[in-house]
Amino acid sequence: MEPENLDDLLDRLVAEYSDRVARGERRDPADLLARAPEPHRPNLERCFRMIQSGIAAAPRATAALQPGVRLDQFEIVRELGRGGMSVVYLAQQTDLRRPVALKVLRPGLALERRHVDRFRREALAVARLQHPHIVQVHAVGEALGHHYLAMEYVEGRTLAEVYTELGALEKPNGADLARLTGGAGAERTLEQALCALLVPVARALGVAHELGLVHRDVKPSNILIHKDGRAVIADFGLAKGDGDPGLSLSGEPLGTPYYMSPEQATLISERVDQRSDVYSLGVTLFEGLTGRRPYEGDSVLAVLERMRRDEPPSVRQFAPHCSRAVDAVVRHAMAKEPRERYPTALEFAVDLQAIAEGREPQALARRGGALARGRYVYVRILYFGEEYKSTRTFLGLPLVHFVPPKAPGPQKLAKAWFAFGPRALGVVAIGNFARGVFAFGGAAIGVIAFGGLSLGGLAFGGLAAGLLTLGGVSVGHTAVGGFAAGQYALGGNAAAKYAIDAERRDPEAVEWFRHFRPVLGVLPGADVIVKILDEPSRH
């Protein structure tokens, strides 16, 4: 059984059973159920029971729609595509002699009034939206048992098709996008050209939101490209949805999980608002820039689990050539928490326009650059105690790796340029046992080391050993501490060739330590150290 024929088969079985009931036949529908694939029989049997009990009535439309068939003033030319709820045909409106896109509700779904209501709701929703970047509705009606919606026909391709062709290129650029869409901007970078293409889409969504309509299914296949390069948003069939998952007879869900917002995809009771559309448009931009979607998986459940568990990845993780500015815009649009996204699609459009014109977007200033992102990661670590390893690397080593102190299992080594954990190794290492150029910890080894036990070129700690050391017990070439030992020593008790303490004050030691006065002056107890150095020499 070809997958594309499954919906038609189920529709025919429902229509056949409806005809039996209408003729007064009461025989078991087992023969009809046997003609359906095993996984879809329970749904089909449920439909039969609804028809038998009178809860629903299937349409009496058994004739297939094909070229030449007329629904009122619309004559079908050919099929354009199909989805879970409907089939779309190219048709000719005979009275006005213009082409239209005729969306026809699948007959099997018409047996439940809620599907018909949802189908008509799209017409009512879009009829309120007069915008050049929203597909317009011309008529809605019912003929030959079919519910239909006649819409503006956009002669061109979908953004999903454009993305597929861009993905086949080694290094797509703005000129490639302009060529595939028929638009201007060949001199722009890909991110500039793509943002310019999506600006009017974001504005159109903003207009819909101001009228209280949420699209809820924004994705590349619902963005149509006119031959003149103009992008329009289509398919408001889920607008102002009532939370019903809306399964088709074949079990395919309405909407696409790759582009759903987290609050929409997890089916929580939280109200889905305009920020859900902002998220979905952000995913659409992410895909255009990177050639992939942010969350991939072998099944719908795998995609939803990754969406629930993981933070959205950075654009620059998959497309390092993209600017930090566009990365900030996508991150802001795709924030996991709705309150952290653009509050409106119109504000999103402002930042898209800024990228298109080569200006700095507000999202970049709002995020505050790398330091703000670091604070964001720190808050997640602080509150959730999660291990964190940055996806960005340099010379094969992650930029940041954090291992929480109470991580389960054997003690893991945090290893990165900036490493944080009970055991840490990095250029900057912080932990109970830390090794690095700059090491901070209970035991620290580094060029510059701070710790209870510190060993390094410059060492600070309770017990410090190195070239220049400062600590309770300090051993080194130059040592400062309660007990200090070395070539030059300054402390309560100093053992050295040249020493400064209560008993000795070698002039050469005084001269030597004055070279380190800027360093010593920032330490705890610096006033005591400075006072010792400034005391007059003993004779």
C-alpha cells in the first residue's frame, strides 16, 4: 500500500460504511476493516461506531475528485498537494476566469463536526486578514458532499522547497537565495537575504496577532514564494486552536513537531499565544541558516524529548560563518521560556530588518554578548546542578566544561579552556583539585595558583610553593607568609638568605620586595606588608 493512498483508502471505507447505514444495512463491517492496514483499524472502527450510533454522519461523496470535476464555480485542474486534513487542487474559477488554490476537506474527516468547524474557521480567520503577505480567501462552501475553501493561488514554490535546493549547494549565499526565490538582494550575505525574505512574514503574523489570531503551524512549507520573490504565509487552519490534537484517520498529527514551540509540543495546559509563532518562525530561520532543524530524531517522541531536555543549539554551532548578531536573534526567538522571547512578531521583524540592513539588532544588546550568555549558563547550573559542556571548541577542546560537585557516578574530570568541577583541568581551572595556567582550588597547580595547597609560578594559599609565593606557610624563591622560606623571604618568621621579619631586615631583601609592592599591595593584610617595607632600616 503506497503511503500517499492511505488517506484516500480510509475515506472510501468510511463513505462505503455510511452508504450501508443509509440503506438500512446492519451487517458487521469486518470486511471493510480488513481492507485497512492493521495499525489504523481501531480509529476506523471508532468512526464506524459513531456513524452507526448517529453521533456523526459521513458525507455521501464517493466519487473521486479529478481534473474536470466542478465544485460550484470551481473546476479542478490538477492536485497540488495534501496534508492530514485536506487535499489542495489547482482549480479555475469559471465566472472570474482566474486560477485558485482549492483546499478540500477529506471526506472521512467531515464525519465529525469539529473538523468541519476547524476547516471553516480557517476561512473566517483569513478573511479578517487583509495583508499582501497573507494568502487571501476568495470563497468557502460545500458541493457534491465536499467542503472546500478557495484561496489565492500563489504560483511559485514553498520555502521548504527552496531550503531543499539550498541544501544541495556546497556554500549557499545571498545570490543563490535570490535566484531560487526570484527576489532581489543578490549582493547580500545569505543571512541578510534570508532575514529580508522573512521580515514581511513576521509583520504579517504581527497583524494576525493584533486581531487575536495565532497561526500555530508556522513552518517553511506554509510560507509560499511568489515568482516576484514575495513571501506569503498560508494555512491558518490551526489558528485559535482549541487544544485538540486533531488526528487524521491515518493517525498523522496536525502540525509538525520540528517547528512547534515547547509549550505547544508538550501538550501542556498552558495557553499558547503569539510567542509560539515567534518560536516557530525562529526555527524556520535557523533551518535556512544551518541547513538543518534544531532538534532532530528518529521519531516524534525523540524530537519532543530533545526539545524538553536540551537548550536550543546555537546557529554558529552548525554554521560558524554566521554572525553573532543573527545568532542572538535566533536565540532570542527560540528561547525555551515564552517570557524570554520577542514578545511580539513585530518586534522580531524589527531585528530581522536590522540584520537585513547590516545593523546591530536589539537582541544582541539585550543578550549582552558572551558575558550575558555566561551568566545565563551559570544560572542554569546553579539552580539545576546540570553538567554543562559548550558545543564550541578551540584546538579540539571545549571552551567551557562544568561538572557539578554532586554529579552521579565516578568523579568526572572537567576538561576545557575554562574548567569547573571537583577535578578540573584547563587554562582556567576551578575545583577541589585544579590544574591549569590559572588554577583555583583546595589544591591548585598552575602558572598562577590560588588554593589551600598551591603550587605554581605565582602561588597563593595556606601552603604555597613556587617562584613567588604568598601563604600561611610559604616556600619559594620569593616568599611572603606567616612562615616564609626562600632566597628572599618576608614574614612573621623568615628563613632565607635575605630576610625581613621581627629579627632581621636585610637591605637587599627590602630593595627586592619593593619591586613586588604593586602585587603585594592588593593582598589581604597588605597594610602590614607595606608598613614593614616602609619602616626605616635598622642599624
